[in-house]
Amino acid sequence: MGVTAHGVGTARAFEVHPVSGAFAGLAMALAAFLTALMLPPLFEWMGWR
């Protein structure tokens, strides 16, 4: 549900202005990348492995 909402918001941002849509897409991609990069070490540190 959350990813779908962010995708719809990004599509809406592209309708408003191409630059705002580009930044919205970049923000989504960076958030996904940082989550994938930081969660495994965090889980290991917390002992959730």
C-alpha cells in the first residue's frame, strides 16, 4: 500500500512539473537503496538474525 501511494504521488508530481517528478522518483529510489543497505547490518546488530 505504501509503495503504491508513493508511486501515485510521484506520477502526480510528474503531471505538475517534470523536475518535481524527477526529484520525487530520485527520493523514492534513494530511500529504497538506503533501506536495503542499512537494514541488514541493523538486524545483525540487534541480534535478529
